[in-house]
Amino acid sequence: MALKSSLLGRGYCPRRSPECAGIAGFFAGLALAAAAVCAPLFVAQGAPLATQHQTNRKAETSRAFRGKLPITELNEDEATLHALNRLAFGPRPGDVERVKQMGLEKWIDLQLHPERIDDSALEARLQQYPAIGMSTEQLLARYPRPNQQQQQQRQARQRGDAPEMANRPQEIVLELSEAKFTRAIYSERQLQEVMADFWFNHFNVFAGKGPERWFLPSYERDVIRPHTLGKFRELLYATAKSPAMLFYLDNWLSVDPKAFAEHQAEVQARRQRFVVLFGGDPNMVAMRQNPNAPGQGQQNAQQRRG
């Protein structure tokens, strides 16, 4: 009994009685309430230290580095990495040091004017991909369609010549893909390459549809790349009129030989109704009917003077 009394005096509850469970729950709830009340105070006490740290970081960016850029929360290394990850394909070895030495504002301005950047080293590397510089006609001659290859090989066998192994059309897409990776890695005009990749994906065409793969090099070279940093309206018009997009959207099938004649007849009928309802100068109506007729303008002028 003495041992049992001592345990009870120390807070021991035999067989986990409901009274002891209630007391334990009360103290647990009290501890949680105290933590919830004190947490904002701890955060508030730490706020001045965070603000002071941010203030110190503002002074780490020099005016020569940032120029007029509103950099307030990043130091020079962080700002450089942020720009290279957003405006380029990420930092290459030595890029961070070059940007910091040049200044971030000057680097961005140079990227916005790619014509000022010497990219001759990249051009030398791209020589191993001849398909990206060929016209559609040259590509069809170098990479004939499968039915043309079979016909050429059949004709060669009939002549008794050994059939030549023609280049596969799949190599066009392969060279385009390899050239894209080469530009992303080695080009100094990083922003232009990022935008070229963005717009090429935005105005996308399917290489596996019909003759699209023979249109792709010209589409990227002559339509997308000249407008990467230009006006969107000009880029939109250029893509809409390109053979690659016209075939991809089946616009080459939207042809009606009678459409023009029907349009001309409708316009003429409207003019006649206008004259009947509102009247008008017959000479002007005749000139509108055939303004390019020989002597039509001179005849109308003489009639008006008479």
C-alpha cells in the first residue's frame, strides 16, 4: 500500500483511468494553444533580421552591372543566373563571368540586337548539316520521295547499272534537330535561338504529313528566323503564306475555279442595282465596268467635256 500511495502521489494512474486521460488531454491542448499564440511573436522577432539581410543584398549589385535594370533582391551572381536561364538556354562554362564583366544591362541589349554579335564559330559548325541551307527543289533532288527512289532504282536496273543508294528523306528532319541542338549549345545569339525555338513550336507543323519535311528547312530559315525579334503581325502573315503552313492546314485544297467569276458577277450586279435605285453618272459606271479598256479614260474625259 505504501508503494501504491507513493505512485499515486507522483501522478501515476492505474489502468489509465478516465480522469488521468482527461488531465493529459487538457495539458496537451494547453501546449498547442501556447505554441499557436507564440509562433507569430517568434516570426515578428525574426522579421527585422530578414529585412536587414535583404537591405544588405541590395548593396551587393553595382550600378555598372545592373545599369537601369530594377534589380533589388538579387546579387550579381543570382541576377546573372536568372537572366541566363530565362533569356538563354542556361549558363555554359564561363558565361556567368562574361556577363558579370560586361554588365547585365549591356548583355541584354546585345542579345536584343543579334546582328551585332559575331557567330562565325557557330556557322562553321553548321556546315556539317547541308540540308538546312537548301531550297525545297534542292531537297527534293537530294532526298527524293520513296516512290521516286524506287522508280530511279528500277530504271537503273533496266539499264544494267547498279542502283544508287539515295539519301533518305528522314535525314532532313534529323539534320534540323541536330542543328537546333548545335545552335542552342554554341550560339552566342542565345536570345534569338530561344525565340526561334519558341515561335517554331508556336507555329508548329507536322513533319510526317505529306511533303512537309521538304518544306521545313525553308520554313525555319526564311519564315521563322527573320521574325524572331520582330513584329508579331509580320511573323503571322509570313507563316500564314508559307507553303509549309498552307499544306499543313490543307489550305492548298481550298480552291474554287468559279469563285472569282462569281465574285465579279456579284459586284457587277450590285453596281447595276445601285444605279437603278440612286442614279449615277453613266460614264463613271462604264469606267468602273472596264477601267483598263484602251482609250476608256480618254473617251470618258471627252464625253464629260462635251
